[in-house]
Amino acid sequence: SSLLNALFGRTNIKDAHVSKRPGRTRTMNGFGVSGGLAMGAAPKEAQREAMWKRFPRGGCVVVDMPGYGGGSREAWGKEAMKYLEGRKQLRRTFVLVDAEHGLKRTDVELLTHLRRQGIAHQIVLSKTDKLLYPGAKPPGPLKLNNGLLKLRDLCGTIRSKLNQEAGGRDTMVDILCCSSEKSLDERNKHRKLGIDEVRWAVLSACGLECDGEGNRKRGLSQDIKILEEEDE
């Protein structure tokens, strides 16, 4: 998806296939992120040797899963839940919610299930540029402020719905707002809205935070490599 490509910093090479048609992702796709790579088990086929690599300490695997909304199939949801509930190495589940459409009933059901099962999760509110940056030109201070108010109200509505689903309890709902398409940084257009914060959340979940001086812990280099493994 566009969000994964932005997350990996791959503006020219698209690691994750992007499609305008819902349901494009039909398998669980793992993307290994690490500063160094080491050979692992033998591949099933010789031509797929490059895809069968293991990751050393300091790396992580980001898994892109089939959707559960429009264009999805019931079987995909069952397999996805098996993975989420049984994968011991899973550190955190990031649930994408479209800012343009808000929280759907299927989103509420999934988030409620994750909470009840004790599966660590976090909401990623994608396409926030639709609220902050609806036009082709960068918004002025007034329009930007109005967009921020709309975004704040949307986050409040999401928290309210989830708290209501939890029986009125004030559950901690952490929402990351981002956009894979647009930037508000005039000096660095490649710095997309909220993508750095999503990266930080992923690294933190894997225990790969920076130290007190902002330096990365040993294990991840600046020039990261991406490998894709498709679970058929």
C-alpha cells in the first residue's frame, strides 16, 4: 500500500503493490527491515533464494494483511485472526482507519476483539490530508487550523465510540494521524504527514528506540534493506 511504501521511505521503488481497487491484498506479505541480512533456511525454489533470508538482531518484519472491509473475503478474516491471536512474535497490531470515512462498524468490531483478547494494538488514521490538505495548494493558516479542528473532532469521535463499546470505560486509545501522499514541511516535501511518528511507533514496539541523544540503537543502519516474503 501507499502507506507502507512511505513508511519504508521508498518513493521511487514500490515495495508494496498499490491498487485503487479494494481487496488487492489477498495474502499476508512480510517485509523484512534490517541493516544487515544473514542467510537462513533453504528456499523452496532456487529462483526465490533472495526472498528467503533471515534477519539478524535489530531487525523487524512488517506484515501487510488482507483487508476486512469492502472487497475482502470472509476466509481472509479468519486466517488473519489466527495469525493475530497465535503469533508469539507479534509485538503490535496497527489498524488502519480511513480519515475520509471515519470509524466503520467493522473497525469497531476488530478493535473491540483485539482489546478483549489482550492483543497490543494502535490506530493509524490514514489519509488525514483529506481534512488538512484538501486542495492542490498548501493550506493557509486559517484553513490549516480549521482542518486541525476537524481532525481533533474525528479523533474524539473515535475514542468516544470505542469507550462506549467498552461499556463506558475510559480506555486508552492512541491514534496516529498520517498521510502517505502530502507534506506540510516546506523544506522537505518527502517528509509526509505523520510518517515519522508511525515509524517511531513500530520501532518502539520492537524495542528499537533511539537513545537519549537521538542515536539509533545498534542493529538498524541508515541504509535499510527491504525483502518481501509472500505467504501463500
